[in-house]
Amino acid sequence: MAAMHRRQFLRAAAGMFAASTGVTVPRKVLGANDKVVVGIMGIKGRGGYLAERFASRPDVEIAYLCDVDTRLFGERIEQVAKRQGKPPKTVTDFRRILDDKHVDVLINATPDHWHALPTIMACQAGKDVYVEKPISHNIWEGQRMIAAARKYRRIVQVGTQTRSADYAHQARDYIRSGKLGDVHLVKVFNMKWRQAVPAQPDAQPPAGVDYDMWLGPAPKRPFNPNRFHYTWHWYWDYSGGDIINDGVHQIDLARMVMGVEYPKAVVSSGGKYHYDDAQETPDTQTVVWEFDRLTMLFELTLWTPYIKKISQKIRDSLTEYPNWPFCATRVEIYGTKGVMMLGRHGGGWQVFGMEEKPVAEANGPDPQTAHFDNFLQCVRSRQVPNADIREGHLSTLLCHLGNISYRVGGRKLFFDANSETFIGDDEANRLVKRVYREPWVVPERV
């Protein structure tokens, strides 16, 4: 695809759902009383939570649970069966889910390096997809995911749930109204405490784990406990550290309310300053993205226990707000008439003006349920979901840009939005795409 045409293609959203693509994908028509039949891929951690939440819905049937770690099946089967009245099937190969014509939706809650290929294959198989954030391991994968969603006219919702929060839309409208004045600076925070990752020797994979399948597209390596459940987040083979694990939520929220897409330039610095351990990604990181007449900053620490995430009590409240200076996941939006403090996942927002007290505010509740509602409604209506795959790509891309600048030594990189590549920097462009391990190769043509 020519560079000038690619951006036009990726910008297409609602129109592409209605447009004729020349591709026929069989899909059953869901009646008002039909349950949406779901298969869930990746059932530890977030995937287990999603299994419980979707199984609790009267409009959903979970038909499959899929994981390469069969030790997880017993507890998860029981959790799902308790909520929906019958047990799901279990498989270790997600392709068995895609082969079943009765399945409407694939929920992908795998490690990041497994997000792209199953999403693309699900679109090709006529399934809609709920894929957890971040959408991709690298920039190129996100492009292919959008292409597949558009070509096969699939609904692909990303798990950035604050896009379904009413208060977030109100914050966006407040900024657009001009009440905050001209905004030229946005600060995004991801500051908290995470434990160290002490070095461990390589070992044999646990019994019941298909480790080769777990690696999938990633390089072949000996099994190491640090590169497996959860701590895979801190290794470049599988993810990109906490900017892309947790910070992407706040970055997506900031991008949403500001209405920005591609930056012109990016620079990142930081390092492993606090932890002398086995993780590869930084425990301290800053990123600066330059947009037209707007600078957006990101600040990350993993060694600040006195700065905490928003409590569930405040997330669900309509009257309580975070203690903003000690809120780990806040966004600060500086306008010429005031500053907005904005929280994700139900934290709400407040605007402070010249009197140093709130002059406007709106709050929760936690938008998890609303986000699931929106996805299932769009599966039925074929409307573009709140967190469409393109929006997820643009927000994940900002994380990738920051990490690429960090990995090439912290130099400033200039970005071409039309081609989604760096201008005159071969080293940075080599990180736009990874080398894939056969047979798990994300295809050029979807």
C-alpha cells in the first residue's frame, strides 16, 4: 500500500463498516434474544476476570476457554459454570475456537506478543474481537489489525474502558468548549511501586504448559519463570514495560480528550535506576511527544509507593475525587484559563481556576460494565465501538514511539504519519516491526 494511501485507509472507520469490500464472511444474524457466543483466549489474570464478568451476563454464553497452561482450567471452568449454569469447553489451541461457526466473538486476553495474530485470524474467520490493551507488540502489527478489521468488516473493541465513561466524554466536551482556554501542555502520569524481578535460572516448563505455543511469534528461548506469567511484561520479546502495560490507559484517555492522533516528533529518556534485577524495561522513564501547538509529557516511576492508584471506592463514587498529587494514574491538562485533573477508570475530573478551587467537575462510575455493554451492542448493531481498533492503535503507537526512542539511546525521532515510519533513521525503523518465528507470522496481506 502506498504511503500516502495508508494513512487514508487507517483513518477510515464508520464508513468502512458499511462499505462493500468484496469479501463475504458468513455470520449468523443475532436476534434480540440470542446470546452472543464467546471464546476466551488467555484465562490467567485479566482473562480470568473477563471470563467471570462475561459469564455473569444473561446475553452471553462462554463456549470456550483457551490457554496453554492447562493447570488453570479447573478453577476457571468452575467459575464460569457457576455463573452461566453450564461449563465451557477447554482447548489449548485458539484455532479450535475459530473453527467453530457457532462462536461469535473471540476475547483475547493473552500476553501482548499474542494480541495481533489471533485478532487478525479471528477477523478472517468471521468473528468479532475484544482485545486487551495494548493492542500490539509493535507498530506494524497494529496496522495489520486495522486492515483485517476493515477488510472483513469486524467489530474490534480494545480494552481501554475509560472510553466508555460518560465523565470522560464530558471532560472532552469541556475542553472543546473553550472553557479551559488554549491547551498547550498535557502531562500523563504512571507512577507507582512494583516489586523487583530477581534473576532466576532457566528451567524446564511446568507440567501442563505448552511453552512453545506460549512463545508463539517471539524468539525461541529456554523457559525461565521471569519470562512467564505476569513478569513477561518487563521483557522486550513480549511487551514494552509499564508505559505499555498500564500507562497506555492514561495515554489513551489524554489522546481522546485532546483529539490528537500522530505526533511530529518524540524523545524518551530514563533507565533502570532503582532496581538491579532481571527486568529489561525501564523503572524510570519520561517521554515527550510533540504535536501541533501541543506538548504531551509522560512520566513513569516504579519505585514510588506513596503514589497510589485510585481506590475502587472512589472509582464507583459520584462525589469523591482522588487526592490528585498522590494519584498514580492522573492526567493534567493545562489551559490558559485553568487546569483539569483527570483520572481513568472512574476517577472523574476537576478543573481548578484562579481561585485554586474546583470550578467544574464530573465523576464516575467505573466504566467496565459500560464498556462491555458497548461492545456487545456493537456486535449486534455493527456500529463502530467506543474503543475501535484504530483508536487503540493510535494510543499504543504513542507507547511504541516512546520505547523506540528509549531503545535507540534516547535521541529525538521525527515521525512520518503517512507511512508510520521514522524520518531518516534506519535503526529506529528496524523496531517498527519484529522478526517472527514460524509458523506464527503476522501476514503482510490479511
